[in-house]
Amino acid sequence: MAAERLDGREVARSVTRELAETLTTLPFKPQLVVVRVGEDPASVAYVRGKDRTATQLGLTSRVEVLGESTTQRELLARVLEISADPEVDGILVQDPLPPPLDIRAVQEAIDPAKDVDGFHPVNVGRLWNGGRALVPCTPAGLIRIMDFYGLEIAGKRVVIVGRSSLVGKPAAVLFLQRDATVTVAHSKTRSLGTLTREADILVAAVGRHALLTREMVKPGAVVLDVGINRVEGKLRGDVHPEVTEVAGYLTPVPGGVGPMTVAMLMQNTVMAASRRRGDGGA
Ligand code: NAP
């Protein structure tokens, strides 16, 4: 029997519906600024999607495009300027940047209160300390999917494959905060399949198509496939298609975790605006 499909598009729609309601109660229109440097085709598409969703939701959205030859100093100066603008509630700089630009330094230049990607060290620290952080969008989306479908987290064994600052590490903290027992695996992990087969909730965030095969999945497990891999012109996850025959629940690629990332970005923008402008948090 095929696993139940966890439809990220549907969950994303429910998040944006809620946000649209919240927006009607706010006496201001939150503003999001996305900075893109250069013309990387994937970045162009991602930024367009974020801009379109923000505008449809009723936010003020601005995309600032800087040339491929922008220097680190120029980029930092522009980010500081945007970040200091009182009309701007959320700012993010689309990764990857053209080499040799350094994304870390740029992320650290953003006002933590406007850091809607949740990558500033202040937000990372607050997340680990259980404080009021802006949380990275993709991991936040995973929790939201679990909650939308009423899938229990507390007491469950979670295995996250991938330890990036973007997905794996913040996902580990979020599941831990929800009382799961969490293991994080990576490229040096031994006997990966033995480990993943113990997972009640398995998160794949690697970037290798079909790395997780059906033998590596516990029957009935919840499988959250974060991976985005281009295979013969199509988007595919990190999970082998046959996993649907053993898993209990599975996020498809596309249409699973991806739409949630944009929805949670919108949530972070509305939340950042509400907190900063003194409405106490959305
Ligand atoms: P990343 O920074 O490249 O990290 C990949 C992680 O996978 C690393 O921790 C790496 O281990 C681990 N890894 C690599 N090969 C492995 C193997 N054979 N066995 C076990 N672990 C292995 O990638 P990322 O930014 O976290 O993204 C991961 C995937 O998610 C990508 O496909 C990306 O496109 C996708 N993604 C999707 C969304 C979305 O919205 N759906 C958002 C963000 C990312 P080491 O640390 O040891 O190198």
C-alpha cells in the first residue's frame, strides 16, 4: 500500500490563509526585501517565487538585484542600508552568492529582528537556547507539516540525514524542543541504513537523489524528503520512489517541503514586522 501523501501545497495554503487573516488586523503592511546578486537561474526562480507569494499575500515586496561584479564591501554596505530602513521588516540575501562573496558576513550584517531566514548568529543562538528566534524556514516547515496532519512528535525517534546550518541542525533543535529523541547523520555516519531504519520520523536533507532506499526505512515511518535534485530535467527528492511502499507518510518532491519553505518565509516576515512594530508577535 502506498504511503499517505503529506501535501505541502495544502499546508502552505493553510499557512497563507492564516497570515492573510492576521494581516487584516495589522495597522501596517509588512515589507520584505529580497536581495539577489547575479543571475544564477535557480536563484532567479526562487526569488521570483518569494516575491510573487509575498505580493499575492498582500505584503510590500521588493527585489533588489545587484550585478555579478558587486564587491563584498558594496554588498555589505547595501545590506546595512536596507536593514536600517525603518520601513523594511524583513530582509534576506539569496544564497548562493557569486564567488568570492561571503554569505556568512552578509547574513551577520542583517538586523537580527529583520533576519527572516533565521541565519543570523543571534537567531541561531536564541533557537538553541529556546528563546524568541526567527527560525529557518525549511525546518520550521517540517514541524508545520507534522502538526497539520496531526502526526505526533513527542517521544518519537527522529533521524535527520544531513547536518547543514540551513536544514539539518535547526531541524534537530526543533524536533528536540518538541520532545523527540533526535539523531543527526552525515557523510561520515557508519551503517546509515541501520540507523535510519530505527526512525519513526526520517528527515532526508542531503541533496543526493534516491539515497534513502526502501530497505533503509522502518515500515510505517513518517518520511520528510527535503532533497531537491534535478534528474533528467525533473525535480526529485533524496528518497527512492519505492519508499512509498514501506513508509506510512511521505512528502512528495515536488509539492512537499518546498512550498512550505516559502510559506514559512511569509510567516517570519509577518512575525518580524509585528514584533518590531510593537504588536507583540503574530
Ligand atoms: P548541504 O549543505 O550540501 O548538506 C548536505 C548534508 O548531507 C551534509 O551534512 C552532508 O554531510 C550530508 N551528506 C552528503 N552525502 C551523504 C551521504 N552519502 N550520507 C549521509 N549524509 C550525506 O545541503 P542542504 O543545504 O542542507 O540541502 C540538502 C538538500 O535539501 C538539497 O537537495 C537542497 O537542494 C535541499 N533543500 C530543499 C529546500 C526546500 O525548500 N525543499 C530547502 C533547502 C534545501 P557532511 O556534513 O558530512 O558533508
